Amino acid sequence: MSTRTGSLAAAILTIATVPTTAQWLNYPTPGIPRTADGKPKLSAPAPKTADGKPDFSGLWQPAPTPYFLDVIQNPKDESIFLPAAEALFKKHLADFRRDNPFGLCLPGGPLTFLTPGLHRIMQSPSVMALLYEGGSRYRQIFLDGRQLPQDPNPAWMGYSVGHWDGDTLVVETAGFNDRTWLDMAGHPHSEQLRVTERFRRIDFGHIQRQITFDDPQTLTKPLSFSLALSYAPDTEMLEAICEGDRDSAHLVGKAKTGLELSSARLERYVGTYEFRGGSARVAGFMGNTQTVALIDGTLYLNALPLIPQSETRFDSTGAAAEFFVDSNGVVTHLILSQTEGDAKYDRKP
């Protein structure tokens, strides 16, 4: 049996009965620079295409990012969203995100751009293709000088065109439908959403990518993120097929499963928590420091609202949160649980 942990949007991918060698997970990537002892030399110069442009081709692993879970990292920044968009976001929370397109096996739209899973870039002078491991999705970025369509038929992944700004590839994407979300937390967007990406290959093994979401119908100002990509040598992507839609009938809203806790009870969980052990991968995505705040009667983990399931257990986007209390009623630590494992965070005095 061979396993590899997938993104926070999916359960662990387990491929049974097929030998690892047959999956090419340990097959040496041909044609890449290597050190004298045969290890990939990720610090080697960035490759160029025949026409002298940076070549982004290869298999890439994004660095862990909290923006996939929530594009807002400070709950006070929720004002970035216009009132109607904020109200829709709160509805998604109240319904336990039961309409999450990702969970219903639908394409992720702009959320795909933040997905932490492996993806392959294939580049030619006229078009670049991005193949994503999770859900077996793809994007096309046209580099042949065409403009974005003026009145596009709304699409799940939008329409993408690119141009060169020196050695930086600038990609503009528009024409999304409004059925997808910006993040797993449930922040919405409209069909007016426009995404701008800037790709710069620093050296052979590293790409710096800047992403900006701009949507005049939902945002008061653009949202920008800086994301790093690292070359993934000597491995391959696994097929990942979503079948979660068959369970959608069992998803229920807050009215049936929610629990209301008083502000006085929630107040005892407020504080700062530091990572002390457990799954380093969970800490990589969620961060080494967790700030728990109480705002208008809602408990927040950083900017992720916590929905109570009991007096100590809470539902959150990407991780279940459980607080632990000693015999004196003092909160001692927090456990964040994901498919990747559990991470323990001690409460700071």
C-alpha cells in the first residue's frame, strides 16, 4: 500500500494493492540539474525557453498557505467584503458550509489558484497548461496575444490570458461563474471577479507567485497574496477523483445541529496558543501561533469562526478545534485535528 497526504480540502489519498514503483512516486525526474551525489540541485539557474523566456515547466508544490482556508487572516478585516457578500458568508457559516462547491465535487474556480496540492505546468510559446492533482482539473493560459473575451459565457475556471513583463509572466483571468467560493471558509465572489497572477522563476527550484482578487461587487478593495512554489523532483501526481457528492444529502445546517454557548463561557477560550507538538503538517497550514478572539458573540480562531459542537469542541474550516481544561477550570491547550493528524497548541500565560 502506498499513501500520500493530500490537501486540506480532501481526505488522505490511499492507493491500495498497486506497488509504489508502478505509480512512479520515486522515479527520478529526467533532465533536471543535479549535484555530484545525484540530488536535485534546486538552486541551479532558472531554465529558459528557445525564445529566451523563463520556462516554468515542471511539477510544483505550493508552500502551505492559510489563504486556502480563509482569505481573511484578521477577523477585523471582514469589512473588506461589502455587506451583501458578508451576509452571504455568514449564511455559509450557519449552514456549516454545506454548499461548498469543493465538497460537492464541483470545480473550485478561483479557490483552485490557492490549492496547496501538487500541480504540473506545461509551457509552449502560445499556451501554458496547469494540471492539478486534486480533482484532476486543469487550466489553460493563452500566450498568443489574444484578449480576454468581452462577454464570456461564465465558466467554472474562467478564461486566462498571459503576457510578459520582462521575465515575469502576468496572467489575467476573468469570466468566472458565481457558484464557487474564494476560500474554504465560504467567502463569495461575483461574476465580476478578476484574478491577476504574476509568476517569477527565481531559480530552477523556486517560483514566486503574486495573486490578486479584485471584485467590485463583493470587495471594497483588492485582496493580494504572495505564494511560493517549490519544484517537486523525483515524484509524480496521483489520480484524485472526488466522490463526496454522494454524501451531500446528509449535510445539514446549523438549525439542526448547532449549539449556542454564552459569551461568558466562550470568553475563557480567548488567548494566544503556541504549537508544542504533533503534526507538523497541520501546523504548516494552520500556523505555529493561534489567536482565539471573541467578537460580537462569535469565537474566532485567527479569522476562522468557530461553531460549537459541545462546550469544548468546535467546528472550523480545515480543522476541528478542541479546548482542554484542567481541574481548576483553566484552559491549558488546544488541539487542532485534520486528516493529516493532530497538532497541540499550549495556551500562553
